[in-house]
Amino acid sequence: MGTFCSIMSMMAKRVDGPVVILSMGGLFSSRPRDIADWSLDLFEFTATSGRVRRALNLKAKNAHRVFTKIRLHTGEVRDVHVLNQLESATVQSITYNSGCFTLLIFNATSFTHLTLSRRFQMQEWHTLLGRVVLPCLTSLALDTDTIDPGALRIFLLNHPTIHHLKYYGSTKESESSPLIDPPLAHLGLRTLDVAAYGTQSMGRLMRCLDTSPMLHKITFSFAASLSSANLAGLLLDLRRTSTRTNDVTLKLQILASGPEDMEDTFVAWVSRDEACDVATSLHCIRSLEIFSSVEVALSALPWLSLLPAVLDMRFELWSESPTWNSSQEWEDDVAKFLGQAHAALPHVPAVTASPQSSRHGG
């Protein structure tokens, strides 16, 4: 294995740039000269002395290690997931307008899910997306707002096997530009999740993929208190959803209230004319799942009653009140809510509710 690492190091040194590494543990980087010292027989991205090697062998017999350390191309040492198996390694030299780098992919045919994280930011990112091919990839998570929209579109085009896409809005700056440009009708996409954890997260992804023919489940996650920009984005996302011609399952995860400086609330929004108008246009929504507090769900019932075609509405509820001290109290409050929901939603054939102990959705 030492010879193998030395050969990879020599190949990487031909390029005057960093090594970008893609493994099941994520995306990270290294310096070409450091690869020769990796201990891949122990799934380590660091040099390992004899004593440490024996300790790791012993530890491996007794526990499954999750993390190892690597020195990035910047010199920073970071924890990364261990390389649990080594079936294949692909080395590719990539040259682009402003530089070059080496791409190293471990076990390309074993990838089923990938997260593009804000933790890894370098100028090679956009070029990388156009060169990576993971033939078994089915799930992609975007935990960054800095991906070039054109590069992301190319990546999605090259991976028609992706059926689940999730976007965690992470920016602290207000940004409403599309995440993919131009829009794409992705042939394999079935489920789309958008989580509004940033100032502006809603309204950036759904409009790019709303014509994907297989899309049938959409989840929007956001705090009960959120920015006006995100509420405007939610309105845009729901309007895009209303153009679907197939049956859609919609899930709304309305989490615990966000920062106190947020200027708006979902409860206030659902009573506004634009929110009511979009509700009446959602003929494609046949199944609706709501994760929220009892209090928010009660306030939203008039808006939910405007949905014209829902056949199945399921509530997963928690309470903002500290009085839920026993399972019996939970069940009593949920039963009371369910009675109110049935009265408000007489046209919905199936309405169910269950108590949840956590304020955080799954």
C-alpha cells in the first residue's frame, strides 16, 4: 500500500496545484507530497508510526473508527471520515483557465449520496463539478450557497440517477438568485427538500426544477419566525408547486421559533391574501404532512382548509407550552386538536395527528 501511495503522490506532483479528494466521507484536499505518507492500509490519511500503527490495529478490532485526520492543501489539519474500504482510486489531472489541480476519487462506483459542504471552499470547486461522474449517486445535499449555478446544472445533468435533492440554506446574506441556471427538468428527481436556515433560502431551488417530470414529494422546512424574504420565497415555491400536473405529497416542517430579530411569522403570513390565493391554486397536493407545534397548527387550520384537493392530511405535533409532562397529557391535547381539525377540514377524507417529543423535524 505504501508503493500505491507513492505512485499517487508522484502522479499528483506533475500538476502544480492541490489534490482534491472525493470519498464517501466527503470532499477535502491535500498536498501532493503528503499522499506518499498516507497509511491507507489502516484507512488513514496521515503518516503512522509503528507504535501508533499497532494501537490502531488493536483499536480497529474493538471499535469502528469514524474519523481520521488529514492535512489540507492549505496546511490546516482537519478531521475527516475514515476510508472504510478501498475498492478503486481514480486520479485525474484537471487544467482550467486560472490554474490546475489533481482530482482523486476513491470508490467512485460505491457513492450513493454526496454532500457539497460550505466547509470546503476553493476556486477549483466549480471546475470539479463538471468533471466528477458517480454512476450510482442517488442523493445530493447542498450545504452551501456558493456553487456556480451553471456548474451545478452540469453536475445534475451528468447524474440522472439522483432522485433526492436537499438544500440547506446556510448564507447569512440575503440572496435570491437561482441555485441552478438555466432551469433543468431533471429526469430522475423524485423528492426535493428545502430547509430555510439562512436569511434567504426559500425561492432559490424549486423554480429551477419544477418541471422535473418524476418529482412527487416536496418538503419545506423553516422556523415559525422567519425573514420576510424567506416568506416571499415560500410563496414563490408554492406557486411553482401549483404548476405540477401530477399528484404531489407536500410536507411542511415548521420548527421552533427562530431568532427574535426575525421580522415575520408563518402564523401571520397564512392569513394574508397572497397566501390564501396560493392555497386555493394547489390542486396537485393530494397528501399533506405537517410537523409543527399545536399552536401553529391551530392557527394554520383556516389556511389549510383552502387546499382544494387534499385527500390525506397528517399532523405531527409538539407543544410550545411546558405543560406536556406526561404521555397522557400529550394524547389528550392531540385528541382535542384532532377534533378541531376535523371540524375545520370536513372535505378532507383522512385527517390524523400524533404527538412528538422533539421540536426538530426529521
